[in-house]
Amino acid sequence: MSEEDCGRFVDWAQAGDATTRPAGTPAKLDLKDLKQQARQGQWCRNQALRCQAYQHLITTIPCRTVTPDAAVYRDLMGGAARKPASALLPLPDFVDGSPVPRYALTAEAVPAVHRVLSCVAGQFPDILHCPSLPAVAALLLHFSGEEAQCFELASRMLACNEPGRRLLDQTYLAYQSSCMTFGDLANKYCPTAHKLVVGTAHDVLEVYSDWQRWVLGDLPFSHAVRVLDVLLVEGYKVLYRVALALLKFYRKHKAATAGGAPPAPQQQQDSAVVREDIRAFVRNIGATVTGEKLMEKAFSIRLFSRKEITLLQLANEKSLQQKGITVKQKQRNVHLALNPDSFSSEVVSAKEMRDIWSWIPERFALCQPQLLFTTATHGCSLNRFYSHCEGYEPTLLLIRTTDGDMKPEMERYEWVVIRHPELASAIKTDNQEVGGQNSDGSRSLQKQDKPPGELSPFLSARHFNLNSRNTSMFMAGNIDSIIVGGGEGNALYIDSELNHGHTGPCTTFDNPPLCSESFQVALLETWAFQDTMAPE
């Protein structure tokens, strides 16, 4: 493709930073070099170089054996391409109402994107949900010599079949699980911003359902094209990075509007209001944050791996499948939140429980809390505790001390998961030796042999950085006590009468004490996660 053809659909006066198209030296096509160029923004002022890089990156994507190309588009859309410029073909259902962003396209180019998407719908009947595609197609058209080439580039991205590589969600299940995954990542990597959203929106997951639209749709052209640069080189995880960076900048924006102080607690609003507020900020981000600064923030997030994303994505997809949520259904609302009208606890208020629900992994937040055991009703008996919790996993343990000083620490260590609250061996404590069965019939607490890196499904979503020695030192229970966390102490120890407890640092969680180290239990409750969305 010649330099003249590159950008024929573009009004460069609207392109922001990308205002010049000087001829450049050919791009180095080594993947390592391309990764460096993309991250550093070396293609920003050399659109011919960017065209060359895009062509190389996309045409080398491993695809299905039969992938439609430019020739297919010309054959199928020859007549449609000759329609008046004002004639817009309807967008496919799979875009879920996402419009075609204008970016820096000319007015005549927008119908071309509609035609490309219409042809994609005919050639890819297996695409059921892909709200990011209008933005991607619009961006690709900026660097295509003709509509047919844009169609071919988009088709290759959709037809990618390289194991472990992912560019765009194409089903509702994948998209919805990505929204849940983003919620988990926001909770872990943007806790302050996440807390802001939790405090202002009725439904956090509904707000996060727009996360891909922030990146591919709402960002101005000069920022969005930087994202596409890196997406084509490094894959899907880049979208998470940029969305998390946007969330961080949004929190700073809200703090700045509050006079530099942290945003004051405010009455929760309708989620749609918060969604629009974030999207409005993203659309106008160019006034305060450059594309370079956005990418720097995105890649400054540490300990963020593709493996972590994959684990979360798979766990969330499995949870949605178990609940029968695989396609978008108008009569079923996946964004369920805790119902304050039906919730009752003597340890926490409905507002506090809702906050806890926002801290747990999204796949469990789809469930409603179900009270299994409370000392107020069932008495202070460890045997009854085991009996009522039998068969439920995971569970949530809430404790109120007589001093009332455990609740303030719940922000950092707000829940305890008991996978199998039974007489099991899981932890070697400081004053117990590894051994077999005791004379009283119980078993000594000991470290179990477990394959390195194997985590429980719940634990893997919350604590990715536990070393292999500590992953088997999570919880234990016998007739005398229940223990959580081990190695140089226990995070939580409660005696057989559910009356006295102890908390301290432990190597499993690397935690401080949850309250005063020795405490008396005033009330203890155990909650399960009730699936209210299972298929009937």
C-alpha cells in the first residue's frame, strides 16, 4: 500500500497529536522491536510507519483455515459500497448498541465502517457479542487503503486461533466474565478507586460493564490508537491495564474536583449516573492526560500477569456457566447486588455487608448471602458449627468481639474462607509437631503435601502471590479449635467453645493482627453464597 493510500479516510485536522504523515524508514519487523516501538509511541507521528506495522502484525496472526479476505469483501459488498455516502447500513446485533466512533474519520468514512461490520456479521455467524468491534474497525480504517483491506484486517483479528492468544471477546459469556475479571483486578490493583465506585454506585458490576467501552470507544483518537498499537503486539491484557489506569485517573479527577482532598462519602447514586460520569471523564481525558502519560500509568502496575488474568477469566466463566448465564437475556439481570430489605445480621449492617460483597471475587458476588450458623441461635459449640457448615464452600466468617475492635480491620482482612470446616489436617502450628493420629482420635495439625502452585478456586482469585509452601497452610479444624493462616503464627485462632480467640501475623497472608491479639467473641456468624440465578 502506498503512503498516499494510507489515511485516505482520515481528516488529519481532527487527529490530535497524529497530525503529520512524514515518510519514514521501514519499520523493524522483529517482534521485540515492534513491542518497544508500540510502547514508546514511535508510530505516533509517522502514519505510514504505523500502516506498515499494522499490516505486518495482523497478516502474521495465525488464523482459521478459511478466513475471509479483501477479495471476499469486494465480491459481496461491491453494490453496497456504491450506495450514497449518507446511507448507513444497520449495525449487527452483536455490537450491543455500541455506535461507530467517529475518531478522525471523514464524514464519508463512517458509512464504510457500517458496511465492514455488516459484512463481518455475514461471514462470522458465530460472533454473538462483540461491542468493541465498531471502535476497532473504525481505528483500522484510519490506516487502510480501502474498505476491503479494513475488512480483511478485522477478520484476521476475529479469526485468530493461536492458543492462549486473545484479541477481542466474541461471546456474551466471554464479555461478561471479562467485566467480572476487571472488577476483581480493580479491587486488587486500584483499591482506592474501587472504593470510590463502591461508595457512589448502587451496582458496581454494572459500572464496570463499560470497561471495554472506556478503552475502545470513549477514548479520544490519539489515545485509542496508542492502545491499538500495543494490543496488536501484546494482546488482550493491555485492555485491562489501560482501563485500570483510567480508573486511577478518574479517582484523581474526583479528588481534584473536591479541592485536593479525598472524595467525601456521598449518597449512593443510580449506577447509570456513575457510568456516564466515568465515560464523560474518559471522553475528555485529553485535556488533562496525554496518551503517553496514560500508557506509562498502565504499564506501571506491578505483578500483573497474563496467568493471573487467565485464572480469573476461567473461574468467572465457569461461575457464569454454572448459573446458566451464557447469552444475554432481557429478562435476567446478571448485575445482582445484595438485597438490603432481606438481609439481617447482628454483626454487620446491610451497608457494611454490601461493602464486603464488593470486596469478594465477582463470581461469588453474583450470589446472595445465606446464614448458616450464628452463636446467637445455635450456641457456642464447635461441633454445631461444623454440622451447619458441612457441604458449603466457600463461606464467610464474621466475628464481633466484646471490645468491638475487629470490625475496623475488616477493610484489609474482611473475610475468612473455610473450604471444608471439618476435622482435617492443613496447618502445622508453632507448638505442634508433624505427626499422625493423637490418642484422643483427633489428628495432629500438619502441613499437607500439595503440588506446588495449586490453589483453591477461591484462593487463586484473591492471593496470587502466595508461595507454594504457604498455599497448603490456609485453614485447619479439629475438635479443639479452628485456625486460619499458619507459619510463625496464626492469622486467626478460635477455641472449641467459640468464646476466646487469638490473632497475629502469619506467613500465609503476611498480615498484621486483625484486632487486639487476644479477644473474646461476642458473636460469630457464618454465611454461605446462595446461588439465586441457577437455571430452574
